[in-house]
Amino acid sequence: MALINEFQQAVGTVTLDRFEQSLAVYQQQFAEEEFWTQKQYLIWFHGKDIQKAMQQHKSQYISLKDFFDWALNEIDVNQYPDLIELQNRISSLQ
């Protein structure tokens, strides 16, 4: 019963308006020249796939989207050598 209720709640969030809003965001992102010329698509595609795989593997953990939103505002990348290295590697793709 709990699984059915959870599924119904999740499905209830799917609406035409939300779909059109998401579509507009993706279309805008894909239309930006930098997305392609700076190879930002590599980060976007791999990042979303990794995020989804991690959430499926350990679904009991905090939503990765919520964590990423928090981390972007709270974590200073310059304090962590591994994050600095990752940032440098991503920058070299541009």
C-alpha cells in the first residue's frame, strides 16, 4: 500500500505544464552556443547520468538534486585539492 501511495504521488506531479517548463529549460540550454563550443554538454550528460545511477542504487539517501543545490552554495571548491583538480580537468575540456 505504501509503495502504491508513493507511486501515485510521484505520478501526480507529472503535468503538461511541468513538462513544457522543463522542455523550455532544455531547449534554451541546448540552443546556447557555449553549451556546444565549450563542450559543456559533456559535463551535463555525464553528470545527469551519474546522478541518476547513484540515486537508483541508493534511493534511501538524500535527493542528489537537493544535495547539489545545497553544495553549490555552501562548499568552497578552493578548499579541497580533489575538487580543484576536477575543476581544472573540466576547464581543460573547453
